[in-house]
Amino acid sequence: MPDYIYKARDSAGKSVAGTLVATDQQEALIQLGQQNLFPVSVQAAPTTGIPKLNRDPRVSATMLVAFYSQLADLLTSGVPLLRSLKLIQDQAANPTLKEVVGDIRDQVADGKRLAQAMARHPKTFSTLVISLVEAGEEGSFLEDALRRLALFVQHQNELKGKVIGAMIYPAFVGTFGVVIAIIMLVFFVPKFQPIFDRMEAERGLPWATNTLMGISDTLQVYWIPLLVGIAVAVVLGMRALQSERGRQIFDGMVVKDFKVGPLNIGVAAIARNLAVARFCRVLGTLLQNGVPMLRSIAIARKATGNVVIEEAIEQASEFVSSGKSLAGPLRQSTFFTADVVEMIAVAEESNQLERVLVEVSDQLERKVQTRLDMLVRLLEPLMLLALAAFVLFIVAALLLPILQSSNMV
């Protein structure tokens, strides 16, 4: 989040100036109002002082978990913040993390708060991290906030690893199948071309053989235009996904149930549950650390990774801002299941929303893992059958003309 320089007046009419961290100018105005200050001017701080890292600005989740945990342990042991940052900077093995921590230490030494210093590196620290650290500083529980943050990042990283790990084998089988098909069509099938030309001139060829030879000829003659077309399609697809309209269409398709006859593929359910689980965990973590409800929802809805679900949550937040419950508008959307909404409603009535949200997230993630395992177990034999069917088609297309010739003889 960027820094904003403000000039304001307090309730006594005294002029006040300073800086604050906010996602945009509107949030900066809201923060000034919460401090009973009347803004005169609010402008984004110049960014010339932000260091330009020469290396990759991204730091792995594992290193960030270690950073949060180590900083929390040092602060709990009574080590001052500046000294703790210096120790972590000296011990950091990653050059980017070392440079980032060094800049944070310099900013803290100049009088900035830790959250403000971390906000100068948005590619390393997300809005969620900044909000948790800021809440910990304001509530004097920074050590606890850092520990919860480390657990949160570690949990999210483990979930991401499980999802990626489950898809490795199907991706390998699919890639292997495509490579085998191309090799057979480009290098193996053309060796039968002279034989099939003579047979076609004499008595014709079966449709399967004609189809196979047509595909093989197309790949051999037009392989350059095909590659160019695929590359152009990929580039155009990526650009479409970067646009607002394209992202809405794609995210809407992802969470829409896709059925083949009576069979529900279940991909949409996995995508919905993953998005809702991220929202619930982020919202629960923020509320546990004392971040206000509306600001927590604004941050948590962006963590879903799906703009369609994000819009539904944004509409729900408008009801919350008017004093209504969160469960009501969520029940009207199709993305939150009835059991999840009911748990949220009961939690709101019993003032245990932050705890229940984390439990809901755990429940949804277990459900995602179960569905994902079932989908992968179903996908593996289907891909193997598809590969076997393609090989069988090639063999049949090559043998049919020979068998017909032998029958005629």
C-alpha cells in the first residue's frame, strides 16, 4: 500500500500534518475521519525513495514464514525491533530478502512504523500482511500477529503445494500423450504413404486411413502456420484474461457447473470452495488481529482470486456497512453453500465469527482435497484410455488397407 501525505485540522482547529498507509485516497480519508481529523489535502507520497531491486523482487513463501517467525521470536525475547531486523538481515541467505529487510530497518530507524516500511515493498508483502502488522502495532500485540501471519502463510503454501502436486501426474500424462501423437503422425505414419497411394489408386482406402493421412499431411505441410496460430491464440488469450471483461467471463466459467450427461465434473465446486476458503481464512485472521470488519472484508474479498465471487462479497459488504449481518446477503449468492452460510449466521449471533470463519476454511479445504483426489483418480484412467484409443485408431487405420488387400487376394 502506498504512503499518503496529509494536512488536516483536529477538533480544536489546530493544523496537523503527517503520513499514513492506505490502499487508495478514499481509504486515507476514512482513516483521517476515524482519527477525528478534518482533511485539508491528501496526496500520494512521492515514490522516488523506494529502492529499485536489481534482483527478482519475489521472495518464496517459505522464506517469508521464517522471517515472520524469527522476528516474532526475537521481539518476544525482548530484542528491540531495529536490532531484530539487523540480525535477520545479516542472517538472510536470499539476496532479495536481505535487501528488503535492510530497507525496512532503515525506514524504521527514520521513524516510520513497521507496517509503513513493509508497505514500500508490495511485491514482497501483500495487503493482508500489512494490515495484520499494522493492527498488531496499534493493538500492542505485534509478536502474536507475526506468529499468526507465519502460520497463515505456511498453511496457504501447503494447500497450494497439495493442489499443484495432485495435478502433476495428469499434466505429465497429457503432455506425454500429445508428444507421442505428434511423433507418430509426423515421423511414423508418412512411411506408409507410398503404399497407401498405390492402394488408393487401385481400390480406394477406408475413411479411417484417409483421415489419418490427412492429419499427418496437415502437420507436415502447415506446421509453421499451426505453431504461429497457437502462439497468437495464447497471446490473445492472455491479453483477454488481463482485461476486466475477459477476467469476468473466465472466472464466471470457472465457477459454473459443467456436466457431461448426468455426470457433474466437479471442477467448479473445487474452484468455488477454494475461493470461499481463502476468503474465510483471510477474514477470520484479520478479525482475530483486531482489523475492523469493513476493512477486513475489503481485503479478504480480494484474496478469493475470482472477480465474480469478489463482486458478490462486495455487494454483501454494503449490507454490513448499513448495520446488517454478513450471512444474509451471502445466502442470496450461489457461491456460498447453505451449511457455510448457516455457520456464519450462528457465529455472528454468538460473537464468534473470527473463530468460526477459520473452522469453515479448514472444513472447505478438506472438502477440496477430497474432491481433488477423486477428480485426479478419475482423470488418470480417462487420459490413459484416450491415449490408448488414439494409438488404436492409428494402428487400425494403418492395418485396415492391408487386411482388405489380403482378403481380396
